[in-house]
Amino acid sequence: MVGLTKKKSKTMLGVDISSTSVKILELSRSGKQFRVEGYAVEPLPENAVVEKHINDVEAVGNTVQRALQKLRTRVKGAACAVSGSSVITKVIEMNSGLTEDDMEEQIRAEADQYIPFPMDEVALDFDIIGPSPKHDTQVEVQLAASKKEIVEDRQLSLEAAGLTAEVIDVEIYAMLRSFELLRSQLSTDSASGELTVAIMDIGHTMTTLTVVSGESIIYTREQVFGGKQLTDEITRRYGVTVQEAGLAKKQGGLPDDYQREVLEPFRDATVQQVSRSLQFFFAGTEYNDVDYIMLAGGSSAVPGLAKAIQDKLGTPTLVANPFANMSLASKVNAVNLSNDAPSLLVACGLALRSFA
């Protein structure tokens, strides 16, 4: 099967292709201690990727290549991911006595029961979760399927830069893998020790809410909202280019009225979006609260955003940094990594596939 969760074979780079940039991360491990060997973030040409769908494979491949030149690594294997909205996932039960080859054959024969696309158009993979809680002779199997062209565009983009796609993962699973590194930053008063955490990934055009309870993802929802609104308002108000606006958001240098007239309204709008996303979650589930809100994505670093959300909703809110307990190679700038950390959650989860 064309793998969406294909087993790793060697050390891999985590390559996150978002709508605005390519982020590449290299990790190593000694015992239980992870180390950041290097990372690079390279902006994509406008419209090369739209809402996480690759429109221009050549442009993305060139961007990956530029990021690799900055990273200066010998690693040629890579793990990449497709967005959750482009993947169909389903948990089914199968006979525990079947080999993986037998399971693959049976899944192919019965695929039309689970996947609403012709099989020749689909990249499909599966992973055995564990014993079924309902039947002693069954195991639970996670299926993941995506349109083949979506997977192949990522493979071709990596190959154009001289990399081999060892794994094509799913973004929310990569994020969950990174979340395991964040648990130590959270405290719990729960008797069971199980926390319910809302991860808000605020990207360029999309914001994704992923709710984790214990070890499992229990809810995910995407909505159209992101840092593009802030960038567009900066370009409109101050007459700068999109690239200049993006740099100004990170480095400053905008007029004195920026904080009051532009940043604060965007921050208020983001708080409203977070609140609205959580209300959808509460309305659609038996939950009426979460223990923590974890902010991820490039726009989560907006000054004062975490505090504004915590003050509005009364829920402890943190900005994600999966590298807080990692050591760093000498070439890694600690300040830059800390600033970029919230946007590297997916890349980190992909790089961790090397050690799965």
C-alpha cells in the first residue's frame, strides 16, 4: 500500500509544508534525551501552497532545497504530512490471527466499505492499535486514506530537493506525537492523571482545534482564520509588501499606532475564534471544560495572546515549546528556536518518527 503511516527505516528529517513556508527539523537522541541538531524555515512563493494543497511542485521543491542548504545536513530521508482535512480515518476491527499481509489483502478487498473513492485514486495505509475492548479475538485497526495525488505531490516535492519520502504522516498524528513532549509542562489535580487539553494551531489561513484526552485525540475541527488577516491589515494600512509585513510582525519596526489600531483588534478576534471553536467542541461532546489550552502555529506568538485567552476563558493557556527539555547543537540559536517553536509542532512530530 502507498503509506500514510509507513514504517520508518532510518533517521529522518521532519518536513512540514504549510501554506506559507517549509519547516525542516533534524533531531537526534541519546538514551531518553533528545537533541535539536538543526532546523530551517524558508518562506514559500505566494500561492505555491493554498490551504495546504500543493499547487506548484517545482516551487515547493526549490523551497525545500533552500531550507536544506541552510540546515546543512547529510540526512536524506524525510517524513512529511498531509492535513487532516484531506485524510479519511476510520477504526475497524479485524481478526487478531491475521498477519499484516492478510489484513492488507482483506482491507483492499473491502475498501469500498470504508473509502468513498476508487481504489486506484487512493493512498491507503493501516496501523494496528491494539486488542479490541469488545471482542477477545479481534484487534482495532486504524485506516488512513487520502487522494493519491495529494500524497504524490509531497513525495515529488521532496524528491525534487534530493530527499526520499520515508513516511507520509497525518498532521494531527504528528502534533499528538509532539504533545507527548509537552505533558511534563502541565500539572494535574485529576485523580486519574488524565488531562483534557485543547491544542489551537493558528496557521496562516486555517486554525485547527485538536482536543486530546489522556492518550487519544477525541476531537478535531478546522476553521478559516489565521495570521493572514493580520498580514493583510498591515499591508493595507501601511502600504508594505506581504513579505515586509511578515517580517515586521516578527521583528517590529511598524508605526506607533500598530499596537492599538492593528494588533489589538487581531488579538481580540483570535480570542473570539478560540472561544467559538471550544463552544463547538462542548456542544458536540459530553465535555464542558478543558484543563489547558495549548497555542501552536505561527500566530500563537502574538504578544499577549495567551494571557488574553486565559483572562477571557479562565482556562490556563500556554504557548507550545516541544524543545524546552531538549539539548541544542552548537549551531542552533536558542532564542530563534524558542520564538519559532510554536510553529514547529508538526515538524517536531514528524522528526520523532525516526525514533518510533
